[in-house]
Amino acid sequence: MARTPKGRALGGALRQAREDRGLKLRDFASTLGRDPGVLSRWETGERTPKPEQVAQILTALGVVGEQYEEIVSLAYGTDAPQWVATRLPDQKQQLAALVDYEQNASEIIEVAPLLIPGLLQTSGYVRAIMSGGGVPAGEIATRAAIRIGRKDVILRNEPARFLALVGEGALRQVVGDRDTMVEQLRHLVDLSERSNIDLRVVPYRSGWNPSLEGGFLLIKQEKLDPVVALENRRSGLFLHEYDDVTVYEQAVEQIARVALSSKASMMLLRKAVKSVEDLND
């Protein structure tokens, strides 16, 4: 069975639980009476343990309570064609899986018709979204730090390639106050100068295109099949089946055909900066 996002998340949770207790894989495998190679494949998501095997591992590690329940729940439906997360614990596991996929990506494509792509957002812009979206004030700092930390994948040495297909409306919609938006747009200008980042704007005049159906992430890795991640206010969705991913790859091609060139996009972006600067508070 090919690696699935949920299976990979399960493996990552098991590995983290073991490492949190300072146990080496080979030593822990001996304690379990398991082959180290089998345990390694479980932790990488290459193979998926059965729920009772997951329970054995967690019991041996002394994992109890909420963490135990959350990890065991990942052991069910790992081979399903879709991973839908509607409960908060599942959404947290999905976020961890998304970060893992991003950090190991060779290329990331984000279609963002209404908001600035997450990997390109400033701290002020993130905070404005979260404040407006009703995130409890005590959680905003932590959530914003996680969001900003995800940028490393496109800013580090040997970064992933990043194609951002951004709706013109995302540049025009003021999120937060004027200063927050000006800072965000200038940040886009700066990031667009990096050789691994290609920002292209989908203009208002482009007519119908798949971006109008909503945003999504297409994440590619060198040795693994690509995945698609989507989210809304109440749930998150991972797709990994070939037919499903192909639909989104075709959507990217359609959107790219109507998007402005990189050079024209930069010109429009600079105009957007001036337009927001001229707004009255």
C-alpha cells in the first residue's frame, strides 16, 4: 500500500511519542519484540500498523489519556482515498501532517483567490485574519508563530520551489488596517525577487477559471506521490489518489493559462501597494 497522508501522520505521531521518551528505535523495537525495520516503516508511514499494534506501542511508551485516543484514532481509515478532519484533534493531526509535507517538498503550488497565500503572509496579516476569524486572543500568538514558522521551506538554503497563483481580489481586500496591508503587499514584492518564488496574479478580467471554486495546495516531493490539501472553517481534506490529484494538477494548468506573467504580476502588485497607501484610515 502506498503511503497516505493519514498513515504518514500516524507514523509521525508514533515516532514523536518514542523520541519524547528518549528511546532509540532499535532499543524500543527490542522491547516490543518487533523487527526494527518493521517499526521504522511504521514510523515513516511506508507501512501502517493495525489499531491493536498501535495500542501496544502506546502502552509500552506509557502514553495515556487524550494523546492515546488521538493517536489510536489515526490508525483507522489510513488507506481511505480521502482524509477528512472535522474534529479539532483530527485537524491538529492534519496540520502536523501538512507541515511535514511542506518541509519535505520539492515544489509547492498554492491557489489563493481571496487571501494572500499562507507561506507568504506577514505576522500582522496572520494576526488580523485570526482576530477577525474569532480565534481566542490567548491562542493567536501560538497559532501565528506556527504559521510564520512554516515559511522556512521557501526561505532556507535549498528551498522548495513555490508557485503562488493569487487572485487580484486578494491584493485589493484590506485585511487588518491600512498599515498591515501595505506591509503585507511590500513583503510580497520582496519575496517575489527570490528565484524559487513565482507569484502570478489571476486578474479580475480572466473570466471563469478553477480558482473561483476555492483555494488549495498541491505539494510535490521528489520520491513520493503528490498530495492536495484543502480547508474551510469547519474541516480539512487531504487527497492522495492519482485521479483526484490529477484533477487539481489540471486545474493549476488552467489557472496558469489565464494568470498574468510574473513581470505583469509584479507591475500590478506595485500598483496595489500604491492604491492601499492612498487609502484613508
